Amino acid sequence: MEVPGGPKEGSSGTTEAPVETVSAAVQEHLRQLCLHEFPCGAGSWNKSRFLPRARRTWRELTPEEEEAASPAEETVEDLLGLVCSPQSPWALPEDSSEEDRFLRELAIRNPLMLKDTFLHSYFRSLRVVDKQVSLVDRGLLKFPRLEELVLSANQIKEVAAANLPPTLKVLELYDNAITSLESLCARPPPALQHLGLGHNKLLGPQQSLYLTAEHWPNLVSLDLSFNDLMDLQGMVASLSTLQRLRLLVLQGNPLALVPYYRGFTIDSLARLCVLDDVTVSPTEKYQFRGLRSRGDFLAPEAQLVVTIGNLRGVLDTSVLDPEPGPQGPIITYSYYVTYDFVEDEGSEREEFPEVLAEVFQAEPSQEQLGKGPPEPAAGSVESVPMSLCPSAELEGSTASAGFLSLPRSTESAQDLAQLRPRVDPRLFPSPGTVLFSTSRKPWADVISCNYEMQHTLRGLVPLKAFLLAGTTVTVVEEKILSWPEAPPATDSPLPARKEKVENKKEKEQKGQEGKDKAAKGKTETAKDQKGSKKKRDLPKELRQDPPILKVLGSGLVALEPLLVGESLVSTLCNFGVIRTLESDRLTFLRDSRSKKRAGAFAEDRCPATGAAQTRWPVNNRHLFLAAPEARSKLQPSGFAEGDYQPEPLTVEVQIQLTQCRSAEEALRILAL
């Protein structure tokens, strides 16, 4: 019999009090079957069939022949049609069990048989699922033939073995709140063959002490998935005493995250046929042979490798900025990707102390600004815990938000205030995690992050919780405003010229002398002007404002597949479109100008069409474009408004859980 889940609602819409014991849940389910109400049971609709006959006392409880029924009563066939027809209001739900359907038919054919003794001896299977049961009471002992008991999705914290029928062969307690096996192992059913304890709260190395042949001599199948068990060596040592164990499920536990988990378990349990729903092959047994003897030397730690590939669809914000004036600011942009990862008891800080302190470093000179942000070698990493960078200013933006061009003049306080918006909470790591980031890269149509980072973690329980929650991947734009320092006061480089003579006669008299002095003065002036030009070409010292950070896109990457046997999570994070037709057109024009500075775009007439050209101001500089009738011939085909399909903002992310494929590979990791 299956007791369906969920508390029921009355006619008034209020929720009934949840059932607390298994026996109460079973009785409530039998009451909802209406076995003693029309069209079931005995009543005015079939009372003549059950009238006692003195001359036939031995058939007192047997229905009379159909022809003896009163014309005002219903026939058996009609009553069965009422409970079997899908359109009938008395029909059972489609997902009802076969036991429920049999009881309804029996309540029509011979309702006097439905006594408690019959019901208790009839059931061999009870399924009480999602009924808010919190106590397994002694009422189950009334079922002398019960072989299967399913109490999943309830609120049971412990199970007293003395309240379980000794005839049980299958016991399922999935998705409850069981924290210990001590009470269940006091006097467990000796014939039990399958025990399902997945999705509970079993924690601690002492739990393995209750999983021995002393308590479960006939156990064939055991499911302990998605608990908080950590001691793989102790668990396997206890399970090795179960001589009949053939099916085992341990995935979802912290102990299953270590690289050598599957190989060590297979080599330790030689009789095992299926591990985590995957058949154990002879090849696996051969590859992992001998690993059991090295169990004491295997470190209880997990290894994960995070790889971030290409970043596409980034809006080139620089085309919307004004040309810097004499007083600045000079604006530079860089882009990077962040993700949060669980912090392992300070081990990350000890392993990467310099990286953690290296947060949003400003560039010191104009020469570096001209070259863009430095590009570290592939595989470099910057961890960015936001608590270490209070000077960084953050700018929030959603993936679909519009991007406004900066004002043409940045000298007023109101204009500068627009460059320093409010803090975006998405740039902070979640509690218990550290924020990591790729190296900062300048804008490109495809930004290659080339990022790879290996995380080695000993805290397996926090790692499991982190994988269940997932990691947040964020694309960040970093803007830095640089201002030139005030130049020191310098003397005028040009010498004072000789005053003009007042009359022509004095010039003629001193003509030769004047020519000599003039020649000498020109030489000195040329030297001074050359020196002055060198001074003007020297790099200026720049002071930089704190970085301004803008979130271009952010999303959650699910990592739960790593807990259910998958070794790799590979995804393309799509944050939507942030580019516009106008921004892509400006970027194209800027690139065309730099590539064809001396070509067609520098002439007053288009060489392709010969048409007159108009000037569009971009970045306070003039770009030559064709007249409207010829402009379409110069535009790229992808920029036509009707066919324009901007590329969405995407980033490639891979997270791999290291798993050993042989005993040699496990020992190699141990040596490293």
C-alpha cells in the first residue's frame, strides 16, 4: 500500500495537522480510501445481499445471488464501474497503487472481510512517502507479513529497530533527518537485504562501526549517498565484513571527492559488483590492484582544476569616452572574469600569499597606459578577496542595461561624480568563499583569458556544500582614470633677441656683424628648441584614481554533477547581449581608421564611389564617411539594421574533479 505525500487541505482551505507516526499515517490513508462508504461497504445500496439466513448460517458473510437483489439496489457490476471509471467522482487517482485498487474492489464484492486482522495480514509492502512522519512507532509490529517498508521524504531523526517487523527485507529511509545509526542497529531485522539511507545527515567516523556483518548479516544492497561521511578507509574496512554486499552507493559524500575513491573502494571490496550505479568491470579491478595496501599513505584531499577560456561579446566602452583634454583624464579599460571558490581553512592564503595581496594594482606611468594592462603568462592567477581592496570603487550594471556615453567635458564635479557610482554586491564573494580572477586583458573582439588554476582542498564537508550551491561567474570591466601631474616651473629656453636698430644706416654699418650674430643666434635657437621638444616628449608622471568596476554579466554555474559521478562540468556562460548597433559601428570605424589612416578614409572623396563625404565626430576627432547614398557600400554587411545580430556576452568555463584511473596514477599524485 502506498500512502501519497503531502498534507491534505480541507474544504475550508486550511491545512490539516501533519501526521506524526507511521501507524497514524496508514490509518489516515485507509480512511481516505472510503472502504465503508458508497459505493463500497454495506448499505442501502446493497443491504439485501448481506441479510442473515438461519437456514444457511454457514454462508452468513457471503453475498446473496445477484437475482435476489432488490430492484432499488445497485448491482455489483454497476458499483465496480463507479470506482473503476476514470470519469467517475468515486474513482481513485491514476497513480494509486494496486493494493488500493484491490481494496476498493474487495470493499464492493465482500466488504465484511475488511477487518483489521485481514488488513494487517494482507499488506506486504507499505510506502508512506512525504507525510511529515517523525516517529516509527510499535504499530508496525501488527503487520506480520510486511517485507518492504518505505518511509522516504519525512522528518524522521532516528529509527528504533525494536519497532520494525522482523520479516522486513527492504527498508528505505531516504531524505529524512537521520544523524546516527546507533538506534537502528540495536536489534535490526535479521533478514534485511536492502538498506536505503541516502540524503540524510549521517556524519562522523563512528557511523562506519554500525555497518558490519554483526548487525546486517544478509545485506546485499546499501545506499548511503548524499550524507556527510568523510572517513573512506574506516568505511571500507567495516563494509568489507559484509560478505553478501554486492551493490554500494557512496556518491554525494565528501569521501567520494578524493581522487582515489573509486579505485580504493573497488580494490578493498573484492565481491562488489556495482559501485555508484556503475558496474565494476574486471579491467577496473586489474587497474586498481594493490591500492588497498597503500590506503594509509593516501591524503584525504580533493583536487579541482578551474579553466576559463575565451570571453566574447564584450562592449568596447572606450569608443563612447571623450578625448582627454590637457588636464586629463586619460581613461584605460581592462576586462577579467571572477569566480568564487570555497576557502579551505586558510590553505589558499598560505599557498598564494602574494597573489591574494595583489589586488587592483594601478599602473604607474603613461608609457604603461599606452601599452595597456600587462599580460601575465598563461596559467597565472589573481585571487581577489574584496575585503583586501577597500580602495576599489565599484560600478554596477546588469547584462541588459544600456551604456551611456561619458560627457564631453569632465572638468565639473558633477561629471566626475558619474565616474564613481555605487557598490555592486555581485563583486563580493559569498560567505566561506574566496574570490579568484583571471588576469586583466585589454578589449578585443575575442579576449583569450588563458586561465587555469588547481585547487587542493582538505575540508571535504565544506567542499560538498559548495558544490551543491555552485559558483558565481562574473565578467568585470575595470576603468582607471589617470591625471597628469603638474609640471615643474622651467626657465624660458629661448634667448632674448637683440632689439632692432632704429635706422637703416646703423643696420648697414653693422651688417656684417649682424649677419654673424644672426647665424650664431639661429644655431643656438635650434639647439634650444630641440632640447625643449625632448623635454615635452618625456613621459609625464600620472596619478591614478582607484579602479572603477562595472559588472557586465554574472551567473551561477551548477556544480552538483561533480557529486553524482561526473568528473567534468563544462559550460558556456551566456549573459545576454550588451552590445548595440551604434557601439559596434563606432568600434568598426575606429579600427578602420587605425588600419587605413593613410587610405580611403583620409580623403575628402570616397575613391570607391567618388561621392562627397561627410564628417562624423567620434572621440572629438573627425572621421570621413561617405554621403548617405554611398554610406551603405562602406558599411560591413553585419551592421545593416534589419540583419544586425549582436554577439551575446559569453565566457567558457570548465571545472574538473581529479579522478585517478589506475593505482599508479593515485600513487603518482601521492608522490607530488
